[in-house]
Amino acid sequence: MSEQTIQPAGFSASLRASLRMFWNGLKMPLLAILSAFVLGGVVILVTSGSFISVYEAYEGMLRGALFKQRGFSESLVATTPYILLSLAVAVGFKSGLFNIGAEGQFYIGAIGAAWAGVAFRGLPAIIHLPLALLAGAIGGAIWASIAGFLKAKTGAHEVISTMMLNYVSFRLSEYLVSGPLRDPAAGLVQTRTIAVEAELWNFHAIPERLQDPLNALAAAVGLALVIAFFTRWYLMSSVRTRDWSRSLRRRYYAAVGAAAAAILYFILPPLTRLWWPFTDTADRLHIGLLLAIGMAIFIWGLLQRTTIGFELRTAGANPNAARYAGVSITRSIITAMAISGGLAGLAGTIEVLGVSSCRCLPVSFSSGYGWDSIGIALLARNHPIGIIASSFLFGAMRNGADLMELTSGVSKYIISLLQALVLLFVAAPTIVRWVYRIKEERQASEAPITRGWGG
């Protein structure tokens, strides 16, 4: 009887501790956002002289981001590159590096996707699409590794090298799009249109795409892998399977995945034909969003559950201790920059394969996503799952800016001010604590965002 009484009490205490930890981690970012919007409202009031303008500006931004036709889906479209680029910045921060070159790596990834989408015409989508995604990711990884190599071998600070590489990538993309990769038949300066098989599927086109047996197979295998992953997570946390051997677990995962793939292969095409919620053919929402969310989960697992992630975090927190423990600092720096650049390159790839109206790379290609991602990573405290929510906030603000300007007359560039204020309050939590009279809680010291110029 006493044991039954103790267990719920212990569970309740553990739950309260978890909720308290969750709230403590969420409290400061939320207050930073609130403070930024309040101060932004003051700026709008001062410049317009009317409280009505403040209301109309924020109401227009909210309506444009969420409630107008295709507003919510367009916010998700803008969220997708933000997730991947912010993950790129966060991996650098976790490793004690400041990858300010995400924008340049974004360009290199776009170049790789534009090339691969044209160079391998004739391949089925099940091969061509992953190949194009891989080309962009590898391009971004190699580009960022240059800065990582210089940092590891010569001590050149990554802020300087990645910033300079940004400008190299901008000019390189202009040269390639205007020269070797240019489409001679197009009236505008742009690359050739990528093959249909290399395009990222729009959500509204999925039922049609699944009529191809190879596409259905790819979708079934992808979903089966997700099911197998969650099955593994459930079994690892289940008391009833603790005595299972590792080989038995693996066979079980394989059996579940194979069964799920076989079932999904046959039922997905007719089910999506029978009912599918995404029917707006003008909607640009694409499966790159699912890929970005999956990468956030993957990066969280990589950093928290693998040896590589432990080495990266240790090298970022204390290089001397990591070196004493046998961790190769040179390898950690180059690996971190390669992973970071690969994520940024993947973001550029998705923009070409899934968002670009011409399904090509135009010479005027410009985003600014890479710069915003630094603030998003800081707002999320470099947590991969928190980055998803922070990216949606910035994506919604970006998408709602046009309607805000149209309805209130307030310049859409006030969004940049709001984002800057969010970054300011996140970077200076002492101000937020002072304003809201919050006592600073004692906690273990965190790893520095970046090390010094000579580190």
C-alpha cells in the first residue's frame, strides 16, 4: 500500500519539476517577444500619432500571416528555410562557432540544386529528387568546411572567413547563372528549369504524384521509417521490453517497418484519391516543410544522443577539457561547420526545388533568410525543437508584413525592427528581468556562444 502511494507522489514531483523546467526555458523568450511587440507598438504610435494605427498594423499582420486566403500556408512556406538555416546557426553555436555565412551557403545549395535538377534528366523522382537535395547539401557543407578548415589549421576566425565567403558565393552565383548555367531560351537571366522529377511535391499535387508506383514506393518507405522510429522510441521507454535483446529489437523494428511500407504502398494512392484536404492548386505549401521538421528532430538526436554530438558540444563548451578527454578539436570544428553548411545548403535547395516560381535559379535570387536565422537560433536558445516555433514566428511576421502595410499604412519594414528588438531582448535578458522584476535563478553555466578571436 505504501509503495502504491509513493509511486504517484514521485511521479507528481517529477512532472512538476519537468513543467517548471519547461516554463523556465520558455519564460524569457516569451517575455522578449512581448517586450519587442510592446516597444514596436510605441514606435508605431510615435511615428503615426494614432493608437488606431498600432491596432491596424498588428491586426493586419496577424490576418495576413494566418487568416487571409493561403495566409497560414504561406507562413509555413516561409518557415521552412528559416528552420534549416536556424539549425545551421545553432549547430555552430553549440560547437562554439559563429557561422555567420549561412546566407552564402544557402546560395551555394541553390546552385547545386539548380545544376543537379537539370544535369540528371531522365531519372525517376525516387532517385532524382534525393540526388538534387544531396547536391545542394553537399555544396553547402563543402563551402562551410572551407571556413572550418581555416579555423582549425590557421586560427582564422570563422566570423571573418564566413562573412567573406558570403560575398564570394553571391558573385559566384551571379557568374554561374549569367554564364555556364544560363538558359539561352529564357527572356530573363536564369538557369534552365529543373526536371519535374526533381521538384519537391506541393501538398495539393500529392494524390496525383502517388499514382506513379515508384513515387508511391518512396512515400511508403519514408512513412514506414517514421513509424519504425517511433516504434523504437516506444520500445526503448517501455518497461515490458527491457529484457529484449538488441538483435530481437532490431528484428522487431525491421518487421514493423516492412509491414508498414507494404501496407502503405497499396493504400496510399487510393486513399489520397478518395479524400485529400489540400485541394487549392495555387497553394505553394510543399513537402520541404516535413523535411525541415524531420531535420530538426534529427539534429536534436544527433547533438543529445550520439558520440559526435557529445564531442561537438564538449569542444564548444570547453576546448581544453575536450582535448584532454581525447576529442580532436580540429575534427570537431570541421565537422560542425560541415553539418552547419549542409543544413544551410539544404535550405537553398528547397527554395529552388519547391518554391521558385520558375523552378530555376534566377540571377535576382535573394532571401535574407540567413541573416534572420541568427536571431531565430538565439530566440530558441539553440534548441532544435524550439527553433521550429521561433521559425514560424519569424515566417508569419514576414508573410504578414505586406497586408499590414496595405491596411494600416505602416511600413512593412517595421517587421525588421520587431525582429531586431526580439534579438536585443534575447541577447540582454538582464533588461527583461529588470522590467518584469524577475529574479535570476541559479543554474549551471552554459557554453559560450562563440569563443574568443584567438580560440
